[in-house]
Amino acid sequence: MMAISRNRSAGAKVTDEEYAQLELLAQARGLTLGEWCREILLAQLNRASVPSPEETLLAEVLGLRMIVLNLLRTIGNGEKLTDEKIQEIVQWADREKSSNAKERLQQSTKPSSDPTSTPRE
């Protein structure tokens, strides 16, 4: 089996105290500091594709909001609320909630071009 060539390095500057604490964490796992750092960095890389707890929670809240608003709109328009219509609304909300959550989280982390502006709700 051919070995993978690791020819790039990723590092960070830390204080002496932080270095000692990191060494203890690595030793507790039976790893060198370099091996431990690599393991932690790659674990974070693998987690990048998994939604954060905040994103998951926001997606569920937005999904519920979308369902409630669309059910109320249907009733308000005098339409009959059939099982099929309810299922259609729920499936639509399930398809859209994650992308809406990502978009909202991205908007909330963008710096405002106008420092005096207030966030919109």
C-alpha cells in the first residue's frame, strides 16, 4: 500500500501556558502534540459538512414558521385544508428550511456596510 505524502503544514502561535495545556491533552490521548493537532484539525474539517446545532435548530424553527404561516394563509383564503394540502405544505417547508437557515445565518454574520443601521426582522 502506498503511503500518503503529507507535505503541507498548518500551525498557530500559542503562549507557553497554552502549549503546556495542549501537550497534556495530547499525552492524555497517547499522541504527540503534532499527531493530536492533526487529528483535531481533520475532525473539524470533517465536521464542516455537518450542520451546526444552531443551524439545525434555526432550520426547524423556520420550518415550523413556514408551515404555520402557510396553513393560516390557506385557511384565510377560504381554501379547504385537505390532508393532501397539509402534506404539500409540510414537504415544501422540509425542502426549504435548511437553505433558509443557512441564508439567515450568513446574513447575520456579514458585517453591515452602515454601522448605524439596525438588523431587519
